[in-house]
Amino acid sequence: MLPINSMNPTNTPPQLVDFITLSEVSSICEIDESELMDLVDYGAIHYHHFLNGDGLVSTQNIDSLQKACAIRRRYDMDLFMVVISFNHLEIIAELEKKLKVYMDQNL
């Protein structure tokens, strides 16, 4: 795990995050690297930083991307639908986290 030491305007403590290459994302999500590059172009995937010429992305959203790619294969959807599914899955994941925090505080 690598600490994020980027500019931190809110002065919050750094978080520990794992980073992987696009080829690893390709393998995990079962999607071609050329299609991953399209997802980068669409803005669905963002590079966190570069190491030895390879763009590294955070593993934080890989679950949602993996689910979106599985939905795409199951229903034979185009790549743009991966972006839409991914965005909705990210919203759902964030709401689930908030709900868990709320439930933990009120139990």
C-alpha cells in the first residue's frame, strides 16, 4: 500500500490506497486494453500517477468497474454503457458506505 502524498488542500490525513496498471485492470475486469484506453478517454478511469512510463490507477473503484464489465458481457452492451453502469454502481457504492456509517452510529 502506498500513501497518497499529493497536494492536500483540506489537510486531512493521507489515506492508504493500492495502485495497479491498466494491464492489470484489463485482466481483472476481462476487458481489452484498447477499450480501457477508451474508458480513460471517456473520463470513467483516471490515472492517479505514472511510474516507469506506466499509468497507475487506484484500486478503489475496481469492484464497480468489474461489475460494469460483467454486466456488459452478460447483456452484450457497448462500451458507452459500461461508463453509464460504472457511474451508477459508484453512486450505489457511496450510498451503501454512507448507510453503513449511519447505521453504525445509530445502533
